[in-house]
Amino acid sequence: MNHAQLRSTGSYLPERVMENAELEALVDTSDAWIRERTGIARRHIAAPEQTCADLAEQAALSAMAAAGLGPNDIDMLVVATSTPNQVFPSTACGLIERLNLRSGVIAFDVAAACSGFVYALDIANRFIQTGGAGRALVIGAEVFSRILDWSDRSTCVLFGDGAGAVIIESASEPGILSTHLHADGRQESLLNVPWGVSQGYEALEGGRGKVSMRGNEVFRVAVRTLGALVDETLAANNLKRGDVDWLVPHQANIRIMTATARQLGLPLERMVSTVENHGNTSAASIPLALDHAVRDGRIQRGELLLLEAFGAGFTWGSALIRY
């Protein structure tokens, strides 16, 4: 069996920055409340003309430049998103021409909400392990601002737009040591967008095309589930708490992230946190945070990284990587 290693990272954030103070004019909230409860100070918002593919393209180009690779070097393209450009073709398929990739590459989208990037990384890793691809570009990209109800203070303060990307490739030594994916749809009503094409477009009336969340209940499930996921990942690799060098969590909420770091026995300075400046960018949040920490020099080659996420579905997953 082949192994997959992480070659490079990239990211992109829209130019427009929305500070918490701007939200104070939209809903009954405050900068102090948002910071205390979520750790978020600001988020980036896509321009009206920007699409998911626009953000994904820039993140992909960033990762390709960091690796010194050209279009012909990519065999596979996977995009994790809950906010694709259109129903079909997939956002990934549309990126083939934008990135000038060769005809015939593997390309598809993955929908697993905030866990989407970990799901996509797992899939690409398995393609490389079995020889189905030699090098994969994995992207998480979201324009979550398009599905927010800006009058709902429980959700509009949390999310932002952005994209992150990684390139993984076949190698003789393992880089992606293990991945762990799970899902359970029994509590989907706690966090969802309760509308879909097959329900008919009239279902959009009354705001049903927007994010709906019961935050306190989601928080409790997330903390409990991620704690078990950490234990599962450590046990699968015969590791102890504290063996991991860096936690790169889904940037949902500083309290959830902190609870996971404590479960790992990691000091908070070993947890990559970008939630203050990016908010929750769903499937984009882990690759965004990873790229940030790689480029500022915190994460070094040879270090052990734990990526973990929890999202609507519910879905959850982790990836242990020797970078």
C-alpha cells in the first residue's frame, strides 16, 4: 500500500472584514458578548459577485505555488463545501478549467458540513493509498454568509467566508497516519438548513433556506463527541495525551476548541486558533488554520498534528498527520 504525505497548504479570505461592532447594528448583541461566548472578533464576507469557486480557486493556487507544482501535476481534486456554486456540475468539476488542470482528472464535491474537509482528506488519502491517484488537491471552501439569517443573533455572529487547501501526494513513508470518520443523523434538527431542491423551491418561503441552530444543545454534543474522538485517535496510534504537537481544530467556538485541547493534555499555545479573525468558516476552517500556522512558522516538518471537526449531520472526524 502507498502512503500519503502533506506537501503544501494554501488559503484565501475575501477582502471585506465584518467586525463585531457592525453586527451590533443588525441584531441585539455586543462585541463583548460575542467575544466571551465564541472568541470571535471579526469575520470575512465574500463580495456579492464572489462564489465558492472563486474562493476555492485562490486557495488552490496558493497551495500549488507553495508546492512549486503546475496544473499537470494534479491527479485528483476534491472540494468540501456546503455552499457550492450550483446544484451541478460540482464546484470541483468547474475548477478544472479555472486551474487549467488536465482533462480526465478525478473531481467531485463532498458535503459533510463543518467536517467536510476531514472527510475529503480521508477520501483523497484512500485514493492515494490504493494507487487511484498520485497527488490530490483537497479544498474546503464556503460562502456561508449566503445562507445566514442576518436577523438571527444565534447564528449570524458565528460564521464567515473563506477557503483553504492542501496538496497530499504519494510517498514511501506515511504522513497521514490515520483518519477517523463518523456520522449520526438522529439529531439533525439541532443544526441544519431545513431546505433542499427535492422539497421544492416554495420551501424557501419563511426563511427555510437559512441556517438554523440550537446552540446550547449543539455545544454539549460537540464537546462530548470530540472528547471521545480524541481518545479514539490516540488509542488507534498507541499515543498518550500530550504526544501530539499541535491541535488544529475546526474553528467553531473557542470554548469547544479549548475543551478538546484539555482532553489532549495540550497547553493552549499548542492549539492553532484563528477563530478570532475568521469566525466559523465551516469546511474551510481547518485548512485555513493549518495554512496560517504553517506560514507563520509555528508548525514545523516532522511534528505531529491532530485535525478534528464536528458539524451538522451530525458528522465528526479526525486526521492524525506527521507533517
